Amino acid sequence: MGFFVLIGFLAAYGALSVLWAGLGWLLPGMKGCAVVYMGTPNEGVCRRYRWLRGLGLFSCPLIAVTEGEATEEIEVCGREELLARLTWEAERFGGAGT
């Protein structure tokens, strides 16, 4: 009995994955966004950020609000620069959105 439940679950998961891959182009794409991290990003944050970008879930920059140096994938800004950076990002895409 448990074998049939497992096979049914895997079949349903496979069907859902095929639908997701086949009809994913119907989902609305993100026009613009930014991931804001309050604090010094450690390796775990960077690893998860790279993983999500690799999956194609978003293609926005990671902005760390802290003091430090920027890397190729992380933009670093202070608290006072954050508002200006997010305003620029919103104006670039024609408004702040909802």
C-alpha cells in the first residue's frame, strides 16, 4: 500500500514539474527589484543568493546595508544611501509599484 502511495506522489510531483516547466513562460516576469540585506553578508547569505539567481527566480542585485567593501555580486551602501538607491531603482522602471 505504501508503495502505491509513493508512486502516486512521485507521479503527481512529476506532472506538476512538467506543467511548471511547460507553462512557466505565462508567469509574469519581474520588472525590477532589489534584495536588501541589513547587516554584513556572510558566506551563507551569498550562497543562498547565488542559488536563487541560478534557479532563475530573480535577477536583481543584492544590496547590503553595512559598512564594508562591495564585491562583484553585492552592492554595499549605508543607511542614508539606501533610500536614494531604491528611489533610483523605482524611477528606472517607472514607479515604485505596489
